[in-house]
Amino acid sequence: MKIAMFYAKDYEKPQFEAVNARHGHEITYIAAPLNASTAPLAKGCDAICIFVNDTCDAATIAILAAGGVKLVLCRSAGFNQVDLKAAKAHGLTVMRVPAYSPESIAEHAVGMILSLVRNMHHQYNRVRNGNFSMDNLVGFTLRGRVAGIVGTGNIGRATAQILKGFGCSLLGSDPYPNEEMKTIGMEYVERDELFRRSDIVVLTAPLTPETHHMVNAETLKLFRKGSVLINTGRGPLIDTKAAIVALKNLETLWYLGVDVYEDEAGLFFEDLSAEIVQDDTLQLLIAQKNCLVTPHTAWLTQEALTDIAEQTLGNATDFAAGRPDPDRTVKLP
């Protein structure tokens, strides 16, 4: 197949090239993100390959379909960047990568927890400035703490297993409970109860109308005093402005780690070090000393990049052969 890969970055091309040696697709790497303005670049291609911050809305899909595109390959687990109704109307198939090295994201989440509760990022900066004091560095151990996982799919499962190893007791919230998690002691509860009982809350849920801003001004009042919140799921799971208020007043939430941000498009994945970042909310979030922000890199490991390339190009091969994998094909409304 002829594939136009939008928002292509240098760090992912080696894996795609290595895997494609077995598949034989013709890949055109396009640095620009997909939107209605760049969609004409895919004219004559059979498929496009997109990432989380590309814009595949109705206007873009109409242009893609007119140019001959039949397949949308999401090189991500999420597909909320695609207008599924428009894809169906134009006869496009949408495929995704449902699981790629979930341990990569889980390990990043736990790394953020440790950095926050043991002040590792602050210690790093202090020592570089010659400050070796222990003032304001008192942390807490994870053993004996209650860890709540919202979304217990592959990533949530991997996160829970790591935290279990640290000696945490586990709570889970998911409309589809994972029986494997029950065998290691996870108790499934409603989301609000999980917020009330957890010392550490990790969000690994998908973005849906029901999960949008699940953490907001009201639900933050349910959190335990001194709690930790980690988001490696989707940015809009958290109302950022409400989280900032909570971090400042220290009534419940004391630590926040986010690898995703609800308005990250155009910011994350870009080098803006020579510019003035115009997003005041993000700047205020970064300024909070009890907050740790990473630029959507929880997934970024060699293993994950290889998994993504394998599954994405495998999706293209399966589609071309008329046998798309139902587990990787998004159901259109």
C-alpha cells in the first residue's frame, strides 16, 4: 500500500523502516501534522498513518477520501482524533494499535510517583546548584498505601502489578473488571469511592464522554488529603484549571504527575525552547512545585516503537489482503 505518514518524527523512522522491509509498503514521511490544510499531501495514497495530535475531522476526511484514501492507520491505542461518523460516511476503515508495550507506560507512571513522593526532581536540581540540605525533602514510602487504578486494561494491569510489588493494596474502577486483577487482590469499586479511599490515583482510562474531566473541582474534593494523582491516559481526563487550584490549596491533592495535557496539540512533541509558550494554563501548571509534567513520553521506549511499527504496518498488510484484524479495527457508529 501507499501510505502517507503524518507527523513523522526522526525517532520513529528507523523502526518503521526495519519492519517495513518485511511488509514492502511505500511510506511517505510527512513532518507536518494532519489537518484539512495538509490532507491534500495524501492524494494518491491508499492509507494515512496518524498519531494522537493529528486532526482527522470531517473536513479532513472528505479531502482524504476524495484523494483516494481508504484506510486510516492510528499508530496509537486511542482514536478520538478521528471523526468516526465521517469515516463511515466516506467508506474509510479505521485501525489502531490497541496495546504496545504497556509496561513502558506503567513504568513511567510509577517513576513519576516515586519522583514526586521522594522529591527526586527537586533533589536533582538542588544538588546541581550545590544545595545538599534535607529541608523540605521528607517523602513517604509506597508500602501500605492504597493505589487506585482507573481503567484496568493492559496499561492499568501492568501499573497495578508494579504497585503490588511495592506493597500497595489495590483498588480498581472499570466498567469491565479484569479477572486477573482480582486474583492479585484488586478490589473493584465505583470511581468516586476509589477517589475517596486511594492515596495514589493513576488514570489509564480512554477518553470518552463519560470520562471527560472525570477529575474536576467537585471530584477533587473526594480525594484524600496528601494524595497523589498521575495521568498517563488522555489529557482531558483532568480539568487542568481545577487541578491547579487543588495543588495550590493543598486541601486534598498534594502531588500531580501528568504525561498528557488536555490542550497539548501544537505544544507537546515540539521544541519551543526559543519561543514564548502562549498557553498560560500549561505554564501555571508547570510552575507548581508539587507537579511533574512530561511531554507525552510515557510510551517512548525502543520496545514500544517496535510494537507500534509492527502492528501498524501489519494492519496495512491485513487490510490490503482483505482480512483486517477485528481486534484492531475500530467499530464505526
